[in-house]
Amino acid sequence: MKTIFHLDLDAFFVSVERVLDPSLNGKPVIVGGDPHGRGVVTACSYEARKYGLHSAMPIRKAYKLCPHGIYVHGSHGEYSRFSKAVKSILEQYAPMMEQASIDEFYMDFSGCAKIYGSLFIFASKIQKEIMNKVSLPCSIGIASNKTVAKIASDCMKPEGITYVIPGMEKYFLAPMPVETIPGVGKVMHKALNEKGIYLIGDITKLPEDYFGAAFGKYGIDLWHKACGEGKDYIAPPQLRKSVSKERTYGQDVTSREKIEETLFKLTGQVCQILRDKNWQTSTISIKLRYSDFTTITRAKTIKATDDDKTIFDTAVQLFRNNYKRRVSVRLIGIHLTKFSEFSEQEFLFDEEEIRRRKMLRAVTKLRDKFGYSVVQFGRTGKVNNTFVNPFHPET
Ligand SMILES: [Mg+2]
């Protein structure tokens, strides 16, 4: 039996706006832009909801219902900054976490009761820490699966904690309206009501087959959800699909050395991103655009690595093999894909390698702290008009 937490930040966008401008506290706040425009409400405060406002409502309609509300455009960069801050607080506690949206997190705390004590006390500790550190309110639902935990977190908003005792899921859901089940939209809601099914408990009074016959696979899933079943698998964080950097020259370039030098700098930058994420890449591509806009990309797959040297060697080889035309170059870029998570063991093959790895890790830390340019490798510049590959100074 698992112990899943669903943490949902309360009126997230509005709460962030209030941290940025405390004069909005206690007032009906609507995020969504111009109240006379054609947009919709992105989010609104609990005070605004009292006037019948809700998200996705046309903003003009909202304005009619609540003309004295405060309408703000929304600061999306700030929202993701706050979301990341919450995530990093949660990462300290949760061995397994899945971010479901900008303001929702699933965490698996199965078997952690021994470490963290009472689930209620632990949940309120998390709530308090988020409030103290980033001033955001949240609600937490605790249950044996994700679906029930999500419904639970919504039960006592704002700043609620709801724990559904294992085995009680079905009884917890029974008195709730059918549209409480995630995935039941307007159409399904209406279809169920037409059959005289209003509450989740009405679903479970009927046999599974009834829903199979009426709605196919979706109906069967619905019946199981109504019984309090749900997925309890926490998906590991998704790896980004690619990391790339490119440089467009102000003036087209013909010097191979200059292009290789750019490629070297770009490699340093993409490798830094890679190591920040603790990833390795196995496919390295270069992009080369000539002044006549002909563009080629060439890729090579190698053993997974996050080492500047290996990646640069591969990239520069691709460049040398493919820069054939006597036309100047407008753009050069490097692109890394096929990521895997870094695992320390794979690299313990020789002393030299270990030493290099330690050095690169130290560089990553320094750059994270003081900025990318604080450490520059070897002879990045030109020496006697020739670009020197600092990994192979002899070449
Ligand atoms: Mg929320």
C-alpha cells in the first residue's frame, strides 16, 4: 500500500501576485489581463470566486460580475520561478516526486512514516516551510493513490490537509458529485446525469459492465476510479529532449579556426547545462549554415558522456568532415540529444579519467556560483592566429 501526497498550491497565480504586491491581499484579484479584452480568466482569488468567477470564464463576463475586482496581466516568469522554489523545498523531503503542473506535485512517501512520524504533522510541516520560505499557501491530499490524493487535496482548500485512510477510498468518494473525478468533463457529466447518476456513490451501486456497455473502456476506468482505485506510480522527472547552442555571426566568417573556436565555446556552454542536470549525452550534432543559407546538420552517436573533451572532439570532427564548400559561414551550432542520467560507476575506469571528472565537477560548481566566465578552459583564444584545441595542444 502506497502513501501518496498530492500538493496543490492554492490560487497559485494570485498568491504569487500577492507576494509581489501585498496590497492585493484580501481583495478580489483576477489574473488574465484587460477586463475589456477578449481573453479569459487565468486564475482568480477566493474573494473573486464569491462573485461567481472561475478560471476559463471570459474576462468580460467576469468584469460584469465583479467590476471592482483588481485585474492583473500575470507575471509568468515569476510563476515559474516560484514553482521551482517550491519544487526544491519538496525535493529535500520526497524521495520520489512528479510535478504534474506548475502548481501541483505528487510525492511518494510510502514507508516514510518511520522517518517523518504522523502524516498530518509531516504534511503541516511541509505547508509551513513553503509558507515561511516562499509565502505561498498550499493544500495537501494524502491517499493510497494519485487520483484519490488529488481529489483529497481539493477538499479543504485553502491551506487544507486531507488524509484518506487506506481502505476508506470508496466511502470517501461516495457522497461527492460525479464531476469531482478528474477527467469527467461537461459531456460525461451530462451523460451520467441523464442516467440518473449524480454522485460517485451512484456509480459504484451499478456493476462495472454497465459502464463498459455505455462508455466502453472509458466507462470501465470511471467505475474503477469511483471505487477509489487509481495509479500510484510516480513518474521520474522527464529529461529535456535536447540542449543546444548556436552562434550567428554578425559578419559571415571564412576562417576555420574562428569557427572551431566558436564551436569550442558553445561546447563548453552546452556541457555546463548537461552537468547541471547530471545528464550524459550520446548524440552530438552540429549545424552549419553557409552565407547562402544552405544549412547542413550532421550527427554522431557515441558512448554516453558529459565530458567537454569528448563532446568537442566529436563536434569538431563533424565540422572538419563536412565543411567542404568554399563559402563563408553564417551560423555554427551544437546540439546534444539522447540523454541518460549520469551514473558515477560507469566512469571509474582510470585514474586520469577520474581526475578529469573531479576537475569538471569543480568547474561546474564554480560556474554555478560565480557565472560561466569565471573559469575559461586552456587557450580558448587564438595563438599565432591558429586555434589551439586545449585538449590536444599538440594538434
Ligand atoms: Mg492550484
